[in-house]
Amino acid sequence: MLSQESDLEFTLLIPCLNEAETIAVCVRKASSALCRLGIEGEVLVADNGSTDGSQELAISVGARVVAVHEHGYGAALIAGIKAARGCYVIMGDADDSYDWSAIDPFIETLRAGNQIVAGCRLPLGGGKVKDGAMPWLHRWVGNPLFSYLGRLFFRSQVTDIYCGMRGFSRAAVEQLQLTSHGMEFACEMIVKAALTGLSIAEVPITLHPDGRTKKPHLRTFRDGWRTLRFMLLYSPRWLFLWPGLTMLLIGAIGFILLLPGPVIVRGISFELNTMMVFSLLCLIGTQTLIFGLFARIFAARLGLLPPDFFLSRIYRRVRLEHGLFVGAIASVTGFVLLLVAVGNWAQQSFGALQSPLEPRLVITSLTLISLGIQIIFSSFFVSMLELPKGERR
């Protein structure tokens, strides 16, 4: 049953930038698939400023063309989704690397109730990459790596996160408010869908060598970095929390082991310099954890990420005063130890320190003071982030 805003069941969406060599072939295959399956639909080309006549060629073989002035793969698709008349959208590239005549699995899986159906080109998910269809670095490193990170960071369960052929409910994807204008758009859709709990299915497809004689639009390292950056920014847990917790634990364990005195391992003596390194790890780890907490709360407040139920439970039990108390205890303890160290130094007429415990006392006091001050000010900042939103005027 079609939505009130849709007068067609399917839109086959093809982003295009100077694809005169292959756009007509793709439109013909897509149109033929709609006719063969008896589907009420359209073929929509989102043209990103082609100068080689791609628009005219697409129109001549029956496509509807919408001009997109904002440059970028993602920008073309965002505009195309907004212009689509179908209740469902199937998107795929204009270079004839995806077989537009074989969209049956996408249609069946969408009609079965899935909100997103991702194509999978990789053998791990049952797909197939024909010889010459994908660069070695993309096939064996880039795509598997980013797909693994998507599963690790966001529990997406998608085997091929970068696949450019996929189908989706237009209404569901519009709610994701996708914003990426570059090649990372494909990853953004899967990441946000996983975060918001949309139903995602995957169907195997075959990737063919494209029909172009020019270089592809994808830039391996530039677009790879943009994808990694996007994933990290949408995962404060992996960007901040886990690295921070790791550094804090290593620093705290090492610091405690060195408190009584030097530790000798296989003839190597770990002394004050090592203790200062562990102190630094404690401080950096704590600060990184705090950044992660800030980022997670801020992202949830802006609606970039869904609420974190674990953090919500902590908020209900831990108040500003608890953080102030812990910070005050650490700071006061540090100041007391520092006064003891200064007192011992004064007893020696502020000369050279004779006891090997004095430097350890100073390092411990400064570490505790720094941690305490971090906790105090961070507690205030978290409380500010949690203030009710004022009414906008």
C-alpha cells in the first residue's frame, strides 16, 4: 500500500556525474526491470552537474532527471531521495557496474517488510566480484575493514558497508536526516540505521567491471579517511571511552606497583621516570574518558546519537555532588601529601633530598591534585550539559 506522499511504489535512483558512456544502458536496464516485474515506478537520475550530455541521454531513454547543484556523491543521492516519488527507493551507480536488470531480490526483501536492503558484493556475504571490477586494495582491505568497524562500533551486521546498490523505505531513510555529501554517504546510512534500530537485510549481488574509460570518482585514501572520521565521530565509545579506560588502567596499575619503590624486571630497573610516565597515562586516560562522556551527552542532546541507557542509569544515581566529593577527596589528599613533602624538604633546610620516597610523594601528590581538579570541573560541565533546554524565543 502506497503512502499518502507517494504515487509510485518504486523509484530507481541513479546518481550521475559525466557518465555519458553508460547512463543510457543503466536507465534502459532499470526501466526494463520495472516493466518485466509489472511495477509502478520511475527511473530517476540525480545529475550532479554533468557536462558531457548525460542528462539528455538519460531523458532520451525515459528517465526523469533532477539537477543537483551541491557537489558530491552523497549530495546527489540526498537530493534524489527528496525528489523521489516512490514509496521505496533502490539506488545504484551509473557506471554499469551494478546490474539494474537484477533488482528482484531488493524488491522482494523490501516488500517483506525490511526498511533497508543492502547489497553485498563480498564473498563473505555470498556476493561476487568479477575480475577487474574492484581494485585489490578496496576488495581485500578497505571494504572488509570498514565493514568490520561498522559491525564492531555500531553492531550493524552488514557485510559490505560500502556497497552502492541498496534499497530502502523512503520514509524511514528520510527520518535518518542523512547529511554526508561525499562517498561516506553509504556508510552514514547503515550507521544511522543501526543506531536507530531500523530493520536491515542484506542480499548478495555481483559487481561487474564498469563500462567507463575514465577514472572512477572514488579516491581511495581521501574517501577512506572521510569514512573513518565519520565512524569515529559517531562512536564516542571507541574514539574516547575505550582508549581512555585502557590508558587509565595501565597507568594506575603501573603507578601503584612503583609506589613502594623501584621494580626490577629481568635486570631492568623501573624507577621515577617510569612512574611519571604512568602518572601521565592516568591523567591523559582520565581526560580522554571525560571527553568521551562530554561527547556522548552532547551528541544525544543534539539528536545525533540515541540516548545511552547505561549512562542514563548512572545519571539517576550519581549527582553533581558525588563528583565534587570524589574530586575534593583526591585534591585534598594530594595537597596534604604535597605539604608533607614540603615539610620534609624544609627539615633538610631546602637542600638536596636524601630519602628516595620524597620524589614519589611529590609525584603522587601532583597526580592526585590534577585528577581531583579534573573531576571537579568535569562534574560541573556534565551538570551544565544536563540542564533542561530553555524555551526558544
